Amino acid sequence: MKAVEIYVSGVVQGVGFRYYTTRIAKELGIRGFVKNLADGRVYIYAVGEESSLEKFISNVRYGPPLAIVRDVEVKNAEIKEFERFEVRR
């Protein structure tokens, strides 16, 4: 198991990015959360198997059809327990 923090910038708010991320996370068995940040970025905390996280991050780099992802910053994080992946406000 591995945990990462992901910061996504670009046109990523108001385009369904959080719900896209949630769908992909559930498909890959990723747990954690996603939320919008006040500075216009999206923050993701994700826990899962390393191979699943790699696929997840690859999908995050593209985002949903209306998103324009300009940068994805990935940092290793401390593993925290989550039962599922959810959208936070």
C-alpha cells in the first residue's frame, strides 16, 4: 500500500473533475478523497496499491472532457485509513 497527495492545476473546477476522479478511484480500488482548493486547484489524497495508483494518476493527468489539466504535482504521503473514496467540500 502507498499513499499520495496530488495537486492538479488548470481548468479543473466546475468541469466535473471531482466526480470523474471519484469514478476512476472506485474502479481501481483507491480510497481517500478529492476536494476543490480556494486557489483553483484540485487536491486529491489517495491510498491504494502502487500499480493502481499509477493508473489513477495517469487518468488524473487527462481529467474529464471539459477539463484542461496544466500541471499535476504528486507527493508521497503518510498512509491514513479510509473506507472509500469521496468528494469533500
